[in-house]
Amino acid sequence: MSNKLTAKERLAIERVHMPELPADERSRNFEEVNLGLSGDQALEEAKRCLQCKHRPCVAGCPVGVSIPEFLDALASDDLPRSVQILRGDNALPAVCGRVCPQETQCEALCVRGMKGESVGIGYLERYVADWAMNHPDRLLVDQRAQKTGKTVAVVGCGPAGLTAAGELAQKGHAVTIFEALHDTGGVLRYGIPEFRLPKEIIDREVAHLIDLGVSIECNVIIGKTLTIDELREDFDAVFVANGAGLPTMLGIPGENLKGVYAANEFLTRVNLMEAGRKEDASTPIIKRSEVAVIGGGNTAMDCVRTARRLGAERAMIVYRRSEAEMPARVEEIKHAKEEGVEFVMLTAPLEILASEDGWVRALKCQKMELGPADASGRRRPQPIEGSEFELSAGVIINAVGTNANPLLTATAPELQLNKWGNIVANENGETSIPGVFAGGDIVRGGATVILAMGDGKKAAAAIDEYLKTK
């Protein structure tokens, strides 16, 4: 089918909207909120793309997806070709179509967004990736690269590690991923709730990489089970992408009380170990009717929406700036509000208060006002004198950020680190140790899935070049 529409015809097509589970239903279960576009909706939305010659959307994508090309194939109803283009650029398209902040990246640069709504690139990426999973018999057979005989160890099975592994496998290298946990996906599995990213999607994306020849060994902790030096002895190159799993502490009295969680502990218990969702779960979780989550990013949204699904009647976001400064995705904020989450804005935590038996009973807070912009470009919150108050809560979750875990780096003294304990790497992921590359949160600090994937793709290209000249 041809996709020969005039610009005027394309401009006349209105953007489709993502079907969703009703808020009152989804706020009490872990089913995926966004239901996906129908085939007719996807083809119609793809036709909205103006096929700009300068392709600004591609410049906004950290992994450089050939967006106009995969959309043109989709609009022409050539799904196999669309899949081939998309997968050729992106190792995890079904993941990106669900959790990538397209509205601040590719869609933010879409020409159609200048005088209306941008093309729903993320929705279409998800549609094409899901179609590929459901129609394996219709996919085009890619020419596999000739085996190079070179071996690469990848530390961490999260978005950066999986992306690098997929890229390197397609170039003919033998790749082995070492994962500390008992299952694959890294932060995709333990950090993102099922209602945003179903585990089945992670499993199927990983299975595709295994089909490409990637090997994965779980329950291997680099820094304890093996060291970087030992990997260097057995492999021609190493890519470190073990993330940043050490929580940033609040630095206020009471944060060690019973009933206080770090966000990554809370989400790992629920997402990876089914806490609170199954009677025979491997780990417990404390449930309370009032839960306060401190922070304003996507992780904070994941925590508060999870708490709501676990039965919290009052699930609250406590954030020291206004909603306009929140780094969370607009869609996640919208979904949280629809699900009954309460937003306590311009509020800073001062102390976590205990009951007589040592459990959390409340969060002592202070109201804030916004002053001049700080180094991040956001207006700096300033305390309002005499505005202290107590916010009743039985569970408090710290979701203000994470730091680098020193377990791996402590056993590799030659690795140069910055003042925060992150690995120092150049734009290609090269570290201070020859043949050792790094990317994702262990280099950036806490960042998005797609930025980690971009690091993995750049590092894979650099590793390939290194292996050719070694």
C-alpha cells in the first residue's frame, strides 16, 4: 500500500489518543494502564508524519532511531519493513515505546508540534514493536554478521547493558552479560511497575537478544563473584553498566525509623519479589492507609502509584517545588492524579516523627516558596518562616535519587571516579582502563532508560572499533 499523501492531507489528520484502563479500575490492580493503539489508529497516526527532509525528530532521539523511515513503512502498511528499520536502530523498542519521555525528546522536535500536536512517535514505536512480538513468522530475516571471534563482557542486564549487548552481537562479537540479580532487565524489572512496563515485554525483548546470540549469566556480582581484572583476563573488552543503586539519604532526623523505605528497596520488593501482591511472596512489605512519597521524578510517581494499588487510601507526593518544576513525565503525573494521588507541593520534609513503639506516625514539613533559578535552571525553593506542619503517614518512601554503589569500583582501583563515585568515561564510554568502557547510571548518576540506552549504543560502536584495532 502506498503512503502518497499531500502535506495538506497529512496536516488534516488529528492525533490519536491512547486508550487507557479506567482510573477507578486500574488504581487497584497492576494491569498495564495504556492499552495500545489499534491497527487502524496506528496507520492513521503514522500518516501524520510530514516526512521532513531535515528529520529533526531523529536528532532528539538518544539512540538515533530512523523515525521518518519506520513511520513511512508503517503508514504504507509494510509492518515487516517498519520492524526491520526500528529494530535496526533500537535494541528495546517495546520498552522505549512505553517508558521513554518522547515528549521532551523526539516529539519535542517534531515540526507538527510547532502549530499543534506532534506525531505520537512513542505510541507508534510501541505498536510496531508489539506487532513484531506477535507476528514472528512475518518478520524479515536479517543477514547475520560474520563471527569475529572477539568476546565482550557486559556488566549489568539493564537498559545500557542490553543495548550494548544487542549492538555488539549484531556486529558478530560473542557477548556475555553478567547480572547480579536472579532475573534479567535490571532497573526495567525491579524499578518500573508492571502497570507501566509488563514483565512479559521485558522477557520477550531479552529473548530477542538471546536469539541474536547474547549469553546471560545471572547471580554474578562483579566486585564479589568476579572482579573487573578477572573479566579482562577472559574477555577482549568489558562494558560496565551496573547502574546506580545506592539511595540518596534525606539527611533529616528519623529516616531510619520502621516504616521508612528507600524507593529502590520499595520498588524492588514489589516489582521483582511480588511483595504485597501475592500471599507467598519472597519478601514482606508494610502496608498503611497513609503513605507519603518524597520526590518529584518518575521514580516517585512509580512509588506513590504502587502504594495506591497496595491499598493506601491516602497516597501523597511531597515535593519542595511546584508541579511545573517536577521532572516526572506529564503522562505519569496525569495518571497519578486520575488514580487519586494527592500532590502536596511546595513542601519540604524536616523530620520523620515516631509513635511510642518506634514506627513512623507523621512527616514534619515546612511550606516553601520559589525564589530565583538554581544551577539546574529551576527556581530554588525557599522556606516560609513559621509554616511548619505535620503530615500524618504510616509509611514514608524516600524517592529523591540514587548514588553509585561502590561494590564494583572498590575492587578496581585503576578506574577513575568523580567526586560522587561515578565512573569517569568520555563521550564514547572509554574509561581510564584500556579495553574497559562504561555507560548508564554508573557514569551519569540517576537518568532515564533511553539515555542509558544511548550510552550503550555509543559504547558498542567504540568497543567494535577497539576490537578491530586491538
